[in-house]
Amino acid sequence: MENKNAYEKPITLKNILKFAVPTIAMTVFMSFYTMVDGLFVSNLIGTDALSAINLTAPVIQFL
């Protein structure tokens, strides 16, 4: 089988899932990480630290 560029392959469900599944998995993982991090920070440090995380999180994700 010859090596083809991923964008030259035909569009099938298998090829779409090959790109989509890792992205979906990382999004779910990052969501759980953010929730657990928020719980620990708010319980151990306080609400000011939780507010700081919530204000800077969009900037960090944008980068």
C-alpha cells in the first residue's frame, strides 16, 4: 500500500473518526481536569484563587 497524504484519502467514517476521536478525548480530559482543579483550588486555597484561575483559563487555552 502506498503512503498517501491524509487529505488525499477518501472521506469515510473511519477516516473522520481517526481525526475526531483524539480531539474529542482531549476535550473531555481537559474539561474534567478543569473541574477537578477548580474543586481542589476552591476548597484548599479559596474563592479568590478560583476566580483567578477562571479569569486566566481562556487566555491559556487560546495560547
